[in-house]
Amino acid sequence: MNAADVAPEAQARFPHELMYAAAHQYYLEDATQGDIAKRLGVSRATVSRLLTEARKQGIVEIRVHRPATLEDGPLAAEVAAALNLRRVYLVPKVSGPALGPWLAPGVARALAGVGLESGDVVLVSSGTTVYECAREGLGRFPGVTIAPAVGGQEEPQPWFQTNETTRILAERVGGVPAYLYAPAMPGPELFYSLKHEPSVRRVMDLWARAKCAIVGVGSAPLMRQMMPSFMPRDADSLRHAVGDVCSRIYDRDGAPVSYPGSERLVATGLDELRRVPASIAVAVGAEKVLSIVAGARGGYFNQLVTDTPTAEGLVAAARQL
């Protein structure tokens, strides 16, 4: 690299020789920043800045290689076969309150395999898992349209507002957001109006031609601590429900479960989800095992991102059911 390739402000602040010397000693000689500071006659803080600037200017290039031990192996293939899925992407055991940092690498690998191009449509569901993954690095897909698969909900949490998940994901991947300005469960009159409102209709039309969907898998509605306000807890039919995708409820066989008002749900239909070429479910936890198995039986997703303990539970459950 010559002086013409380096930004003027970097040239004025740090000579190339100094950046190179600090980087060579730190990365190739395993010297500590304190040792380098003494050798070069600068402060430790200056060494840190030298190393940062060396990376920015391309004097240092860092590569991170995925270890072979983290590659999907026999367990992933076993889950895929047991649930009749096209592909399963495994991540190490998820721990801690935040799911996104753990699951995002698996989602990124799944998206990379879809072959997304500018103009393709990617749907996103509501829910904590999809929201947290959207905030992480999932790759760059310029020109891809990101659209909500379900309307917004009354709950204040951002993960219930699919427009927010849509905005974040579109920003991170370089895509174009398509917002759905509709509640998840409107009243009868509003539902009829929304179906004919042009901006809402445009998003609904995207559902039918989506190339990919990223969806969370909800556990049994009556077992949740937090349940969408539009689902009536006293509905008898919900006693048979084991999970949902895009707020569409289903039983242990994957058959749809209706409840009062469900015919007005503003969300991608289960038949539409079956037709999406790459429908990627993202879910972890023992409480999600039955929901995942039933959703796979219904054909509502054909790929899965999960962790190793959940995968082991899925194999065991599939053998018993």
C-alpha cells in the first residue's frame, strides 16, 4: 500500500511505518500492547489507535473461519429426515436472555443458501426470536424487498410490531421495506376496508410471490406467559392448539385451529406459507419442541434454525409421535 491509497487524515496522524511496526509486533510476534508501547516510545492508548487504524487502512486483514466442529453434522441431517425438512441449521446451545446473537449465524447461513436477488421478496413474522435475529448481521442482499407476514399487534413491545422488524432487517441487509399499516386483528368493518386499501393490498400481494420467509414458531397459546390480546383465552378450540406460525394456530397434527375472529386475521395464510420456496423457521427451547414438530408436519416451513439441545429433543419427539 502506498501513501496515495491512505486517507490524508490517517497520513497526518500516523506514519505508515509506525502502524506497520505496531501491527507486525502485535499480530505476528504476539507482543502485548504494553510491550509495543515501550518499544515504540508511545502510550498504550496510542498503540490501540495504531492497531485500529492499521485495520481500517488495510495494513491488517482479519479473517474469521468457522470451526469444523460447528458445521452441521449427523444430528442436523437426522432432524431434517425426522421432520421431512429440506435443511436444518444448528447452532451451539443457546444461553442467556438474548437469542439473536446465538441464532443469527444459523439464519445467515440459511439466507445465503436461498439465492436471493434484487427484487425478491422476503417475509418476516412477529415475535421475539425473529426481531432479535433481524438486529444481527444476516448478510447483504441489496434490492431485496422485506415485508411483514402479519399485521401489528396492540402490545407495546417492538417485537410484536412487524413493521419495526421489517425496518431493521431491510436496513441491515440493504433491502427495501414494504410496510403493512394494519392491525393483526381488525374489526369486521375495518377488515373489509383494509382488504381493499391499496397500500395494504400491495403487501398482501407480496405474500403470494415471496421467495423466502423468516418465521418464529410460537408455543401452545394457553401455555404462554404473554399471549396476543386478540386471541381469546376462553376459546375451547385453543385447548387443542400446540403452536403457531405467523399467528396462525395449529394442532399437534399441524391442522389449522380456528377461534372467534380468526377469519379476520391479517396474516399470511398457512397455504401461502406452504408455497414459499424457502420458509425458514427459527425456534429454540424444550417448550417449542411439539410446536416445531407439528408445524413441520403441517408443511408451514421447510427449513429450521435451532440449537443442539432442541434438535435432540426434536428427534426424540418425532420418534414418539
